[in-house]
Amino acid sequence: MSSPATVLLLASLAMPLAAEAVTCSCQSPAHTVALLELYTSEGCNSCPPADRWLRELPQKFGAEQLVALSLHVDYWDYIGWKDRFAQARFTERQRQLSRLGGGSTIYTPEVFAGMKEFRSWRNQAELEQRIRNINDQPAAAQIKLQMSSSGSDAVEVQANFALAPTALAGQQNEGIIVLYENKLISDVKAGENHGVSLQHDRVVRFWSAPVALDAQSGRATWRQSINLPADWKRANLGVAALVQDVRQGKVLQAVAMPMCI
């Protein structure tokens, strides 16, 4: 049997280990990772096939090939079903991407690859070719993501952005940090999908304010403690980041990793 002194010693040794934060990180590759954005809504009856399509993409493309995100828009809410994942900022981003491409109409489901509209997303061969074309480009930026947690209801996320020298001149570059969630289910009670159980993956739950990269150094660091609401399941979350040139409408790099803490 252990003596009281031995028990106290073991407890004092264990306490720092229990309080120590767990940290993990990832680094973007030397080539450009394709960023694919699906604009969708639970109020749209043509969206579930696109949601299923997005859900299957990680089985076909690795993390160093593709970062896929599902952004739910709010302009379908008026017909009777309020999409709980919809955010007005996603509707505005969809409008922004459309304007950058010279368009004036937004719709669901709509897909953008590298901030460019991609209407032939249903064609597997064309999808593979688009991703291959993006992957063949040397990365114009590098991103390092790091997350840590001490077991609370928050996650500490840090993103370090750095532009390649060729990407510095005359561009307006900014970073974005994203939290997304998988394995989400909604039983729709009204609207065009009334009576349907919908499943979603890669749903954006958090989208940061733009992080301006320094015009001289081409670098920026973003760090924030993000509170996780009670209905977010930590095991199903992931973190992603991107660097975009908002003047030209181009994604310079993207990276993502699952929640590992």
C-alpha cells in the first residue's frame, strides 16, 4: 500500500500534465490547394443532391488537393423554413464572387472553385481537371495552422500567413479562418424540403473577419480563442484557412485539418 506522502507526490506530478494544453498543427504544401465553395440552403429542393456530392468529395480527393466548404445562404428562409446554418455573410460573399466574375445573379446550388464560378461541377472529369489545374500551380502563399485546447468549451486557433515574393506587388491579399462541422442532420418541417431529413458535411460554422496581410512583408498572424456553442460537436469539427486576392478574385492557398484536440 502506498504511503500518504507517495500519494501526494504522484498527485503533484499528475496535475501539470492534466492542465497542459494539447496542440496540433498543419502546414500548406508547396503547390496550390483548390478551394471549393458550395452555396446551398435547406429551403431549396435542388440542393440536397449538391450537399451529397460535397459530402463525398473527401473520399475522392486528399487534403493536399482540395478544401471543400458548404456555405448556407439565408435568402431561402422566407418561404417557411429557416436554415439554422445560414448566415447573411455567406449570401454577401456569394454576391461578391458573382460580381468578381462579371455576373449579376446568384442561385443555389452554386459552386465556386478558386473564387471562380464552376457550373460543370456535376461532371466528374471536368471537376478532376479543374482541381488538377489548380494543384499544378506553385503556391503563391503559405499557411500554417495551429490549434490548442486545455479542455474548455473553446479552442485556440492561430494562423500564420506568408505570401511568396511574386505575390506581393499591386495585390490586395487577405486571410480567412474557418471552422466547419460534419455529420449534421436536420429534419425539415416546412418549405420545399418539407418532411425530408437532410445530412450535411463541411458546413461553415465560423468565418473570421478578413486578416489583412502586410503590404511590405506579405505576412500576418491571426490568433483567437473561439467559443464552441453547446450544439457544436467537437469531434466533428475542422479548421481551415485561405489566402485570397480580393482584387483579382483568386485564392492563393488553402489548407484544412480535422479537429485534433
